[in-house]
Amino acid sequence: MALTDHQQREIAEARAETRPTLRATVPALEEILHQPMAVLDHGFVRVIDYMGDDAAVVQAARVSYGRGTRKVSEDRGLINYLMRHRHTTPFEMCEIKFHVKLPVFVARQWIRHRTANVNEYSARYSVLDREFYIPAPEQLAAQSAVNRQGRGAVLEGAEAEEVLAILRRDAAQTYDDYLWMLNEAEEGGAVDSARAGLARELARMNLTLNVYTQWYWKVDLHNLLHFLSLRADPHAQYEIRVYADAMMEAVRRWVPMVHDAFLDYRLGAATLSGKMLEVVRRMLDGETVEQAGSGLGAREWRELMAMLGR
Amino acid sequence: MALTDHQQREIAEARAETRPTLRATVPALEEILHQPMAVLDHGFVRVIDYMGDDAAVVQAARVSYGRGTRKVSEDRGLINYLMRHRHTTPFEMCEIKFHVKLPVFVARQWIRHRTANVNEYSARYSVLDREFYIPAPEQLAAQSAVNRQGRGAVLEGAEAEEVLAILRRDAAQTYDDYLWMLNEAEEGGAVDSARAGLARELARMNLTLNVYTQWYWKVDLHNLLHFLSLRADPHAQYEIRVYADAMMEAVRRWVPMVHDAFLDYRLGAATLSGKMLEVVRRMLDGETVEQAGSGLGAREWRELMAMLGR
Amino acid sequence: MALTDHQQREIAEARAETRPTLRATVPALEEILHQPMAVLDHGFVRVIDYMGDDAAVVQAARVSYGRGTRKVSEDRGLINYLMRHRHTTPFEMCEIKFHVKLPVFVARQWIRHRTANVNEYSARYSVLDREFYIPAPEQLAAQSAVNRQGRGAVLEGAEAEEVLAILRRDAAQTYDDYLWMLNEAEEGGAVDSARAGLARELARMNLTLNVYTQWYWKVDLHNLLHFLSLRADPHAQYEIRVYADAMMEAVRRWVPMVHDAFLDYRLGAATLSGKMLEVVRRMLDGETVEQAGSGLGAREWRELMAMLGR
Amino acid sequence: MALTDHQQREIAEARAETRPTLRATVPALEEILHQPMAVLDHGFVRVIDYMGDDAAVVQAARVSYGRGTRKVSEDRGLINYLMRHRHTTPFEMCEIKFHVKLPVFVARQWIRHRTANVNEYSARYSVLDREFYIPAPEQLAAQSAVNRQGRGAVLEGAEAEEVLAILRRDAAQTYDDYLWMLNEAEEGGAVDSARAGLARELARMNLTLNVYTQWYWKVDLHNLLHFLSLRADPHAQYEIRVYADAMMEAVRRWVPMVHDAFLDYRLGAATLSGKMLEVVRRMLDGETVEQAGSGLGAREWRELMAMLGR
């Protein structure tokens, strides 16, 4: 994780003194406010602002006054109920803002979640830094044989070395050429006065998709949980999942009751179709059900057996 | 504005003590945080939470660290530039949450702004209070003769009295009948054990559209300004415009630089079509332009002359 | 269902002749295009336009050409897979537009679904018709004793008669007064030249919430299914559920494969929390599980037993 | 523009025969339906479906039946009025679906417009083709000296040749390495059985940002016009502007009245701030106004003079 001196100074200043507020505050989140959580080789996630807490969800659900007038156990029960029955609007009453540094190919997946606000570093306007994501050796995996969008075994030996060498070499080569085309005296180089230099908005196209970008990303709690339900899932690509994991830690500190409800009723939950439920009912009645007579396709049958741990 | 004792106590508690935070705070907004601003005869708007400030807009625009590292005059210039050129995403980085009490027919207009989060008091679940909007005499206007969705002269004399009497009588009658159908011993009455009582979700349909409801409404600054540009406009219906005015006061306290830019570049601005611009150019060249030779329709011509104050 | 002569003529004209198109068409939906399906006492739903079909969902999922190049059974399997795993974007590629006439209190629930486009009849601009929803006797239910937002037994005898009489009387009275305040010679009446007449935008506030309004409502298939999953559900209020049922019939004709998948994997499905799944696993292992030792609260236990049909 | 044989056959089939429909059809758009409009060196835009026409905008504005019952001149006047006064919801009643092939760095700008539906080709799932955007010589521009996100003079001579050679070489090198790492026997090569091959979701990160991707993009007319107002603007980057131009041609064929109104009231329009309007008023009164006494900053003054053509 590469923070410039300037950035580190800014963070230190932001954390130097507190100000008084009449808003809800969350001490456990304030502890890490502004501070980066390292992700991948050069990336990070840091919380830079937030609005609301567990009680704000409860308050919205009751659409009434009464912060603190009810026992915590009731608040927890209400939050669990909202999560279980997908009553989503109370969770929209909390908001959080992250500063994220991430590879472009991860940013491309991330941005598909449209219900959020984004301000991204502009490579039309400014020059990107020489920072590329190179997978750790244990993340250098082969194509999965069974899942067209998954990973299989970790590459080993000469192949692994060669792949890493290629990724490093191509990133360096394309970045060197990017700087040469820009002709802007970056990295201590000198401007070649014989050349006009290519416009930044064009030169950037020579960079590879593992170059790092950064953005502010602001989202309400409901949409953040939806993001996490997809991206903290084992089927998500590892390189975005680690960002989801970091944001999950922020959620844990910020709204601990919502976090617990989310783990039980969303991340750890499973949805059974009408036909799947029928199979379970028959099994609970003592019947031995096979796929053949289940009304389920082979794939659904496997999915159901996995849910039931059989 | 009718606040219950319970609500007043809650507000007093919420304002009783401050908590320390590392987030941006805005003292001028904290001054009125939680406190209701009266609107219409029984309504109010109060700010119950906020995230960000003028600097957060600037920071997002720069997608960089640097709070306070630049002179205020530069921040103002940047905010003006963003507003003038409709660079909207930095304004999305601030968020505010209101608690609003408003008549249902106003709520119906308001909710058409979809890019916001809402939790409304549910008349399916709870009984509504006996509170109806009755216009002040100076707001009791005739249909405009020139504008199909506007108001003309104020009603006077016997007609005005009769209209007010009707509005009061029908509201009272329908509300009395609402309570009778509910048979829930509201307002100190007794339950008639011989009757089952009508379900709340049905009984509410007997209420008139001026009955008050309330909600939490959370919105980002960009979408709030869009709302205000439509609803603080003279063409907006008076009964929603007064809510916009109250929220404008919150914006003035919260993000004063954005507020000033909004007044100059949005509320006070006018958009001239290509043909209108051509007319202005000809006039500035000293030509006397009449509607007939302007290329503009009669209505557009009037609109242009109004913009130019001629 | 009250269609004016003018409306009936318009529908007849719209259905009088077909035009050739190179777009996907769905004959089963064309059969009912433009034609109203009656809902409640004066309401209707009619499909007035659509884009896409089952194949468009498949095509988007494959992000490739290939309409008709694969066997129908494969298309169905793919649609089932998408629905089961909540891959939602392919369903967004189909769009449908409805014309709906509905009571205002139903419109207020409906509009909470924000991801749709709406153009509603404006009572600021025009005069509303004398049409109110009066429940059929079998829908006149008491408040549920167990569910704060549900209905219990049907009202009977004198109470039912009295409630219906009140609903009719108050609707008629408030509407008569609405017309009187407008003073616009509606319904064949004469203008009283001694009165200015109240502005439409004010007079409407005297109407009750069961007055009918109408709108065009355009939505993509994914968001329509989300709407239906909430509003075709037994917990939805009857008065909006009947609109959902009518739209479900349109979905059945429009995208039959999506419709079937939706019934099995969404409407007929149930989501089990991590703890609920654990209970089911223990039961399938032959253990007798009681609520006390289940790790579930009393309410969750009841919900689980209901899902399992026990 | 590279269409595979398969794609060309599919398009021919889609255009081979028409089907009858009761929906609104637009013959001028049907003429080009499914057919690609070439953009850049390998890209294209093609309309693959649409819903609505000029009359649908009018119909929504009137929220009434009546297609064709009013004279065309009135429809045009109404559309102009809606556009001028930014009454946006009637434009949301039309929908269009494009299939677009475009470089990734253009896709990254494009996707910032969130109010649309997207299904993109997945490089996690499939292998990308060897297609990269290489600017035409006349588009190879230097960085603008006056605008941090603009282009200046066209590069010439040896520098231009070198830049083009670099872009080609780096794209080829990174793509060759991509294929090698995949080890999937693409482009007629053989699989090296000694190597496992890198997962597609990882290998893609080695590609440069000018590689082509493709997607289906569905959007309503209001949001399309908003996109075009930003991207068909001279300040937009050339490489996205050419896509906007192609879509503008589709709009011209699809909704010609809306197209004309858009040109006059949006693309050719200018918004003057309150202070700018005051300056114009003083000038029209015959006063000689200089920047110094105008109340405008230097930059605003230049912008105003540009609008006024002075």
C-alpha cells in the first residue's frame, strides 16, 4: 500500500483532533476513520465519512422518535426481522463514504453496482502512478475445469515464474511507453523539447488493466450490503472479494447488529425454490428422495444437497 | 406545528450533549440540528443528520487529499465552476436527512423525486392523527385564468369563508367517520364491543388528501438541489414551495458556498435556446428584432423578453 | 371499469390494424395489447407497449448473437439458472409500459417502487372524475388481531352496511364540495358567476384517498418482477395485489419462460437463514428439534415450520 | 468494424422478415434496425430494439388517449415546450436498446451514466478478441496547453509515427502474452500440455485499455439525451463523441421532433447565470460593460462573450 508523504500527513491531520457534534457517533468506527486498510499489493480501503448507526435503522423502521427508549434486545430483534423479511428501506437511512485504491479491472466489476456515488481519479486530467497489481504466488491460479468463470489449482514452478515475469514486464513496458508518449518529465525525467507529447486522454490507453486507480465511493447501507452479498461471496473473484472483506470489517465496527443479522440472514442463508422445498418436506416425512424423482434438474439437485450439507 | 410532549422531550435529549467525532462538522447546521422549522399550519422540516460540507465537494472534485490546504477563495471558485458546468458528481458526496411532516397531497408531489430514500409513517400499521392542512386566507386563491396549473387572485368575502368552512367540515366529518369505522378507542373514546372495527389499511381511504403524514427523507446534495430548483421555483405550488424554502435555509447553513453558487447559477439562471441566443446577438448588434422576424414562437418570445427584463 | 366513449374508440383504433416490424413480437401479448383488464370496481391495467421477449433475456445473458440457434429447452434452463442465482441484469433488457387506473391510496404504495417511469394524471391541471373505490362486501375486513398490518374476519350485518354507507356518503359529499369549490360547470352544472372558484391545485385536497387516479407506468422486467414478488404476495394489501395479479397475467403472456421460473424460484421460494438451515440439517439427520434448542426465536421458529409445512 | 461471419448471418436473419405488431413502429428506424454503424477502427453501434416514438412522448405528456387526434404542429409545439422547460418524464416513456462495440477506456467513461441497463461481454468467462483501438493519424493530438483535459495540435512526423508504432507494438505484445498465459489454443495455436494455463479472470489484466469490448446498453430517451448532451458536446473526448454521434443519428430517425427540439433547446442552448443575465440586460440598454465592472470573474466573462459570439 503506497501512501505518499502528503497523504500520510493529511490523514494524521484529519485524525489529530475531534470536533463536537449532535449527530450519532460510532466510537468503534471513529477508531479507524480516515486510516487505510491495506488490500492487495498496492490498494487500500479507508472510511472517510459515515452517517447513522444501528439505532438509525431502528428509528427509521419505527418512523418515530425514541432513540434509546427501547431495550437493546428489542432493537436487535427488529433489525433481524427487517433483514429476514427484506424490508430494505430502513437500511437506506445510513450512509458511508470510502476512499478506495484498486486495479482498473476490479474497478470495472465494482462500477456495475450503480446505486452509489463515485468520484474517480481522472487519467484524462492527470498522470497515473507506476503501480500495477501483480498477484501473489498463491493467487496465480489456473482456469477452473468445472466453472467457466472460476479458478482451479495454483500454478507452480516454471509456469508460475514465467507468468509473473510477463505480468511485470508488460506492465513496466507499457508504462514506460506511456511516460515516453506523454513527454511530461514525470519520475524525474526531462522533457524532450523536440516532441509535442501525446494528450493524456490518449496516452492512458496504452496502460494495462492491472494499473491502479482510486475513487471516493459513497453508498447507503442497504446497497452496500447488496454489494457485499455478491462480492464477499466465494463465487466472487478473489481480487474484488478482498475489498469486500475490508468493507465488511467497517460494517462490523459501524453497525454491529446489522452486521450480525446480515451474516445469518443473508450471507449464511440459502433460498430454496418451491420444488426444493417440496423435496425437503418429503425428506422430513421420512421419504427417500432421489434426483430422478425429485422434479429437480441435476444441477439444482446438487445445489440443494450442498445447501443441506448432504 | 404540533409536536407531542414525547417528541419535544426526544429533541431536547438529542440536543442535550455533544459527542466527539473525527468527521467534518458544520457548527451553523448543528445549531438547528433536530429542531423543527415550522411549515404550513401543522407541518415542519427538521434536519436529523448530515454528512459532508463545502470542503467535501471540493475534495471530491479534486479526488485527492488536502482538506484546508487551499485558500477559501479557490474553493469557492471551484464550486462555482462545478455548478456552472453542471459537474454534478462532487455534490453527490454530501448527504442530509430530514424529518418532515406534510399534507398527503404535498407528499404525492414530493415523492416523484425518486433519487432519495424514504421511510414514511404507515397508516396501514398505525392510526393517523386528526391534523389537516387548512390554507391561510391569503393562500385561498382562484384558478389562474392564464395558467392551467396556477393560481389567480385570492378569494374574498363569503366565498372564502364558505370554502374554509367546507374544508374544515369535510376533514372533520371524514376523520370522525374514520375513527368510528376503526372502533379503536382513539381520542379517549370507548370501543363499541358490538362492532369488529374496520382494518386500518381500509379505513384510511376515507381521509381527505390534506391529512398530514410524516417521513424521513434522505438525499444527496446534488439531488436535493435538483429538487429545490424545481420546488423553490415560483411555478411550484405554494404548499410544497414552503418546504423547499425551509430546506434551502438548511442548505445555507450547511454548505454556504454551494448555496451561493446555486442561487446564482441555477435558481437565478436562465437557459436560452440556440434561436434565442441568435436573437440576443442580433439585438446586441443594434438590430431591432420583433417576434415576427425572430424565428421564435409567441410563447418563446414572451419567455425570452421576460428573461431579458424587457 | 369506466372507460369513456372516447377511450373505447381510441383502443379500437389502436387495435384496428397491425404494422410490420423487424423487432421481436409476442403474439400472445399482442392479443391483449391496449385492452383493459378490469381491476377493483373502477380500475384497470392495460399493456400499451413492450420491448423484448424470453429470447431477449437469453440473448443478453449470452451477450452474443444467436436468436433461435439454441434449443428451447436450453433457453429455459438458462432462464431458470439466472432466476435461481439472481443474475438480474438480463431481465432488465425487457421493458413494458402499462396504463393503470387505481385509487390514490394504492398509488401511494405503488410509487414507493422507484425504479420505474411514471406519468400521472395531474389534478393540479385537470378535474378528477367522480370515481371512488368502495370495497366489495367480502373485502370489508376487520383489523387483524395478530398482524398489525393485516386483515381479520369480514365485517357482517349492520356494521358492514354502515361502513359501506359511510364510505359512499363521505366520498360523495367531499366530491360534491370539490365541484362546488371549483365552480367550473362540471357534470352539466352551471358556473356561479358570483364566485371566482377555487384553484384546482387547492380544491383537490378535499377529496378522499379512495378517489381514482391514472398513470402510465413503464418498468423493466427485473424491476417488475421485484414489484410482483412484494405485491403479488399474500402479505400485500388486497387492493394492490389485484393489480399485481393482472400484471402477472401480462407477464405470463409476454415472457412465459421467465414467468414459470419466477413462480418456482421467487414467488414459491423461501429463504432460510444459516441457523434455519442448521435446524433442517439436524432434522434430516433424524434428530427431534424443538424451538427451545433450535437457536431460533419463537417467531423465526414459526416461520420455519410454516416453510416446511409442519 | 469487424463482424464475424456468424454475426453477419444473424443480422441478415433478423432483417429477413417482418412481423405484424399493434405497437407504434418507426419505419425510418426500422430501415437500420440491427445494422451496425461503424465507429472508430473496429467499433460499431447498432439499434437492436426500441419502444415508442414522438407520439408516445406527446401521449405521456397529455396522460390521455388520443394518438393522432391532434395536428402534428401541436405535437411539435408540445415537445418543444417540454424540452425547453425540462419536463423530463414524458421522454422517459420511450426506450431504446443498442449493441455497442467499443474500447475499454471509452466503456469506462460511458458506464458513469448509471441510469441505464447494461450487459457486457465477460472477459472472466470468455477470451477477448485481438482488436485494439489505434487512433487515426489526424486524431493523434498533443496535450492541450490551455485545457488540462483537452487536445491540442495534431502530432506530426517522426513523433506521430513512433507513437503509433508503440501503441501497435504494446497492444500486440500484451495480447500475445495474454494468449500464451491462457494456453487455450486460440487463433489456431496448440495447447502446451506442460502448462496449466492462467485463469481467464486473471490473464485479462495484461491487456491494454484500448482493447475492444462489447455490450448491450438499454436506456430511456430522457437519459439518452442527457448522455448525448454531455458526450456529443465538443468538450467530450473524441473517442466517445463519435459513439454519441452515431446514437444521435438513431435518435434523428427514431423521434425526429424530439431530435429537433434537443438540438435547439439543449445542444445549441446556453445557460446564463443571474449575473450574466444582468450583464446582458445592461448591454441591451446600451451600456458598455467591461469585465472589470461586470461582477463576473475573468473565466465567466470569457464564457459569456463566447455565448454571445462577441
